Amino acid sequence: MADISLNRPHQFGVDDARARLEKLLTKFQASKPDLIEKITWAADRNSAEAGGKYFKGQFKLTENAVAVDLDLIGFAAKMAKGMVKDRLEKALGEEFPA
């Protein structure tokens, strides 16, 4: 079971939602290149795996929701769970407003 699991509904078409998810992950990687080492997209670009020193994550897109599952690695990352979850929820809210 993931340390952090978020599921956010959206009312965008799949193409628009995909662009928003790509923007979100690109922004994360640009802002924290020391933490986010790789992002690997599935062939259909409706899901991605991201990973780094302190986490492994899955980002999945459906036609009406985006889901995020993060596994935190190490004591320090687990101690920052609340902060990570808050930042992720905020970023999802910006890209996928209710």
C-alpha cells in the first residue's frame, strides 16, 4: 500500500487532462531535479512512473480522474509525509481545479 494516495476528479477531456498531468510532472522535476531523477511515461501517456532518492510514484489518468500513489523511501521522507502530501494536493488542485 502506498504511503500517499490521492485521487482527484476532473472534468477535462483526456487530451487536456494529459497535458495538465505532463505539465505538473515537468514542473515538479524542474523545481526539484535533485529529488526527481526520472519520469517514465507509458506508451499511451495516460500514466507515468516517477522516482528519485526518496520516493517511487505512479501517476494515472482516466477520463474523469487523476490518481497518484507515492511510496516514500527512508526515515526522512516518511517524516515529511504530511508536507509532501500537502504540496502534492496543492499542485493537483492548481492543475485540476474542482
